[in-house]
Amino acid sequence: MPRYTSFAREAAATLLRMAKTTKDPQVASGLIQRAADLKDRTGESPSVDIEAIVEEPAKPLTKN
């Protein structure tokens, strides 16, 4: 695997982890888009469904 491909994979994975931790949907969207751009530049097909990574906001826990 070329060195750039390895770097791009690590960077994309880091961007996706960051997108999962932010509460701002615009920031998360931007990070996911950047990760997708990195994947496109490597010429590899995506190994994960990027849309599946974006999760619904957590519902608050309530005491019944």
C-alpha cells in the first residue's frame, strides 16, 4: 500500500471519529465531507457507508 494511501486512511478515520464526538451538525457534516474527499483522492472504494456513521442525537435518559 502506498504511503499516501496509508496516511489518507488514518486521516479519514480520525476525521470520522471527530465527527462522531461533535454536537454541531454542521461541523460533523464538514468533517465527514473531508473524510470522503480523502477517500476519493486515494482511488479506493469506501469501505464504510458514511451516512450510516451519522447517528441520531442521543435521547436524554429519563426516570420512569
